[in-house]
Amino acid sequence: MGGAERSARKRRQNQTTGTVKTSPAAKSSPVAAARKSGGNRNPMIVGALVVVIIAAAVIGGVIYTNSKKSATEGAAIAVKSVDLSLPVTREGAVVVVGKSSAKATIDVYEDFLCPACRAFEDSYSGQIESKLNDGTLKVRYHMLNMLNDRSDPAGYSTDSANAALLAADEGKFLAFHKSLFGSQPEEGARGWTKDQLIDLGRSLGLTSQTFADGVRSGTYDKQISDAFQQVRGTDYLQQEYNGQKAFGTPTLAANNKIIDTSDPNWLTALTG
């Protein structure tokens, strides 16, 4: 077979087999192609994880907030005792504690829901009790309902103040007062219910039907509200708040002047 004949034969074989050359890219399998495109999935996965984490944080925050808001539900108010034997009288919505011969008399304006009032009690209740005990101090407690709308449901400031006045009628004001500040609900959260206030009274020895009925019916509610309206309009009780004069709790006064409690020696100066 000559060279020309061999060349012709080879051409005929190529035409019969239909051989087509393919590029390396065309030889890639579907799996390989998918793996190559898989690089774009990473941002999607990270984004999905971020959404999940944020959602979990939000849900966790809601659960935590709700648990704090309902912290008083099903609980009992811890009893705080006060080892003092002093005259305690109620004058309308004011509770007067101490001997009539005391050198100094102070007026204390508080709300059982007020966090600043609790801070004041934590800092000074021991010193005040000592001065009450040695007969140099008399205290007029004004339990107000300034934050009545700041509990959920609203009304705890009035309910607690009313219960404290009823406790004063039966000589248990100081222990009741100390117990409520010791177990103060959070502002904006669920307060103690009337039944829980009655249970605290029982724990302190207030077992009369008069006390329980008075808590439930709100015996002194109107007096408390009227007293707050009078207090908030009293000129010498106004203080500067953000450039404006207003009334706030706690406020302490003596001889119709506000006491500056930023001075740590204010009580000694008053009774010394």
C-alpha cells in the first residue's frame, strides 16, 4: 500500500469514528462542577447562622425579661424583724414613730416601689433605728403612691402603702415597712398582690380580720392618693430635676426644709 493510499484510508477511518476533541473543562463531571459552585454557599450558611443566633438571643431575652417581670408570682415576702419597742401612731396617711421627747423630727417621703427609696433604706435604716431607739429621733413616714402606674398590673404602690398603714394601726409598721423594702419588686414588673401582703401581715402576727379586710378593700387608698397630691404641690418639697423643680422620692425634710442626704453625716448633725 503506497503512501497516498495509506493517507486516504486514514481519512476514511476518521470520518467513520466521528472523533471529537473536548476541552478539559468539558470533561468535568457534574459533581466536580457542583463542588466548584459550592464555594458560594458559605456566605449563605454564615448568614443563616447569624439569623438563628439573633433569634435565639431575642427569644432568650424575652423569656428572661418575662421571668423577672413575674418574679413575685407564687413567692412569699421575706419577713424582716425590727427589735424596737416604740410608740407608733397613724395620723391620716402618715405614720409617726418615736418618742414625743425626741430632739429631732424628720419627715420621710417614700414609695414602696421606688428603687432610690430602697437604696436609702439600705444605707440609713440602721442609723435611723439606732436614733429612734435612743430617743433622739422621731420619724414621720409618708408612704406615697407616686409610682402607682409603674407596676404591672398597676396599683402596687397604693396597695402596699394601704397595707402598711393598716399594719401601723396594729403596731407592726416598722417590720412591715422593712420587709417590703427588703423584698422590693422591680419597677415595671409584677408587684405583690393583696393576698401576698396579707400573708406577710400574718407572718408578722397581723391575724385580725380587720387587717385582711382592710387590705382587700383599700381602706386608706383615698387618703394615700389625697396625701400625695398635697405633697407634690408643697413648695419646700420641690427639688431640681433636669433643670426643673419637681417632687421626687425619697425626700427627707426637717423644719420645713429638705435634708441634704448627700452629706453622710446628715443624721448626726440633726440629732447631735
